[in-house]
Amino acid sequence: MIKNSVFNTKTYINTLEALVNIKSEYFHEEEIFQYIYNRLVKKNIKVQIHEYHDEEITGFKGKNLIGRMGNPNEGPKILLNAHVDTVNLVSGWTYSPLKMTVEENRAYGLGTCDMKSGVAAILLALEELSAYETEMKGEIIFSFVSDEEGPFGLGTNYLIHDQLINDADVAIVTEPSSAFSQESFPNICLGARGGTSYRVDFYGKAAHAANPQFGVSAIKDAAKVIEAIDQIELKDDGVLGKGTNCIIDFKGGGDACSVAQHAYFKVFRHMVIGESNDTVYEEIDTLIRSLNLKSDYKITFRKGPTKDSDGFMPYVVDPNDDYVMKFIEVVTNVAEKDPKFSYFSSIGDFNYLGSRLNIPVVVFGADGGNYHSADEWVDIPSAVTMTKAVYEYLVEMLL
């Protein structure tokens, strides 16, 4: 059973503080990986450095830490996944973003909530379980990954692409589910909306600005589509709800005294079950054709660095799945209350795991706030309870 000396609040805070005090914005994770690697090796936990290179899009050469613990020939294979990177530092902090501050039940600092709280939970659980590895009936696959906050979730994408985690039976992602869903702890996310990104280019006709009637303004046509995009009737899948269209970029122009010949805008489109790049293409193409524009246009979806990485597909988990039911039972017992259930409204590495590995993926983490913003914080009691629940689930399933 859990030893209080290992999972008490002080021990958790010390681990979280060590992680938060290491700057690890995406594409800059080297130092934090070295810290985690050293801790695992000190406990004689076998861990590998997985290197990858995105030659197609970003040019980034990244790393992950991955390892296995237990018996691969008997029992389930349980994947633990957490990203070590944070978003870039924003302005407006009143606390020190890179030196964790504890006030009452809150810890403040960049990444406290999203998601070094979850990294600390997995790290502590692995350290405690390492003493029982030879007794396990089943296997833990653990993955500390890079670049979740970046444009493609490169770390987890390349673990899947290189087939290093593809034999997992179930996955636990310790993202802050309560914080993101804005539901009280404990909250378990049983799926997530997906997302894709596309660009629409408009090609008009240049003319002198003194006689704009002789040209076709690509800017004006693009603006008409932007104004009308909310008219698209989005699908409701009955579980994840509806997707959303968000204009994330717009640009257009011509010569100094000319009608704009070219313009474009970009959309990030959250998707639900039953939607795909094909259905999204059809809806925006239908809208544009209905407006009878004079400009020509071209719709282009974002290209990913590898197969199946151009977007994040939505997924849902069956709550009656045996692995999921056991997890719910453990969370209920450890938290001493029934968990609430929700679905992630946005995207993350869990989308890759749920849609590409086709396994049940539960997202379970702490409560907190101000993620991706100034004065980010995590609720310490919920983070400690989350740690205990993850550990106890592994004990129940493997020991």
C-alpha cells in the first residue's frame, strides 16, 4: 500500500518545486529531461533517451524519456504519459514564474498546473513502484515527452511513429483534467474533441486604387467568408458536443496603390466524432461557393511531419471498459468521493493516443487555474490525491 512517508504533501511539493524551477518551454526541454533521467537512474529504473528529428516541418531535434517496468509476458501494459514542456513565458506575473511559490493550498509557477503536477505524480509513483518490479504481473510503459505545447505534439507523435508505445492496453495521461474542465476534483476525462488547421487563399485581380471597380479585391472576398463562417451549422455528436471555428490568422495586400490581388486566412477547427479533414473541407468549400465570390480560392490543410500527425482526431472512451471501470473505482476510493466525468474541449497528446493506438485513454489530473497565462497555479491537495490514485491503480492492476 502507499507509504505516507513517500506520498505526503511535503514530498510532493519538493518534487514539484524541483520541476517548476527548471525552465522548460517547448523546444527547450534538455535540462528538465536530465533531472528526471538522473532521478530514475538513481532508483535503478531502466530508462531510455528516445531521439527524433522533424525534418519536414520544424527542423526540431527532440528527445523523450521512455522506459518499461514489470513483466511484459503476463498481465496488462499500462502507459503513463506526461509532457515536461510548458508554454512560453507571458507577461503579467505577480509571482515568480520560475521559482515556485506556495501559499496555503496553492503552488504558483510556470507549469505547476499544466502539467508538471502530472509529471511529479508519475515520477513519484515510478520511484515507489521500482521496489516491487519483480512482483508485477504486467508492465508499466512510462513516457515523459517533449513539445506537447508546440505545434504538433512531436514527442508523443514520434513515440507512436517509431512504435515504442503501440503495444499498450490502456493509457493514463495526468493532464489537469479538473482545471481544464472547470469541474471540481476529482474529474476524469473520457475523451476529447479533436482539431485540425487549414488555410484559405484568395486570388483576385489587381487594379489601380483610383479605379478599384476594375479589379477584384482578394481582401474583401476573404473578409466576406470570415464574416459568414459562423453561419456553418456544426455537427453535434451527442457526446463531445459541437466543434468550433476560430480564425487564427489573416493577411492580405497588394502594391502601394493597388487593389489587393492576394489574401488568406487560417482557421483552427475543433472537431467532434464523425468529423474529419474531408468533412471540414466540404463545409468551408460549400460556404465559399454559396457567396458567389469573384476571387479564385484554394483550401489547404496543415501538413504534419509524419503520417497521421497533420491533426488531432477526436476520441471517446467507453466508461464500461474494464480498465476504465477499475480506474474509476480506484479514484473513488482514494478521493473518498465519486468522480465527475467530462470531455476535454481541446487537444493534446491524449488525442494521438486515443485515436491512433485505439486504446482507452483516461485523462486525470489536478485542479488549478491560469494555465497558459500569468500566475498559473495548482491545487496541492488535489495533486497529492491524484498521485496516490495513479499509484494505487498501478498496484491494483499489476500487484
